[in-house]
Amino acid sequence: VLSQNGLSVEIDISVRYHPDYDTLGLLHKRVGPDYAQKVILPVIEGSVRDTAGRYGAEEFYSTQGPMLQEIENRVRTDLAEFFIFLDGLTIK
């Protein structure tokens, strides 16, 4: 990820999610069984890049709470469109 001041920062992310079991058929019909590769990874990568890019490299450590909350809210909203629920997200 590139920070606001153009520095490259390596971020590791752990994500816990689950599909909405009542609409699992719709998820497989719209996306397919490989929804993790087609939906989850792109949504998370895009959210992290967009959000983290608004922070300076030094802020990654000092303000991780607000940044993590922004990323989590965006991922939760984007995944809900595909009947997938975000249980938790951790940034290292």
C-alpha cells in the first residue's frame, strides 16, 4: 500500500467472514463457488488501498483504530451486496 506521502507500507490482513446461508444459492448463481477470489479479495484490497492511502506512513501505527474502522465499515458494506458478512478484520 502507498501511504499519503508516497511511502510503500506492507500490510498483512486477516479476515473472518461467512456467506449468508439463506442466500447462498444467489451468491453461487451471481458469482460462483470461488467467491473468495472474485469478490472478497478484490473488495478488501481496494478498501485497504483507498483508505490507507489517505494516511501518512507514521499514522499507520498511531491511528490504526480509526483507519481499521474505516476499512472495516467499507468492506462490510461492499461484501453485503454479495450476501457475505464480515465477522472481523485485523491489520498487522
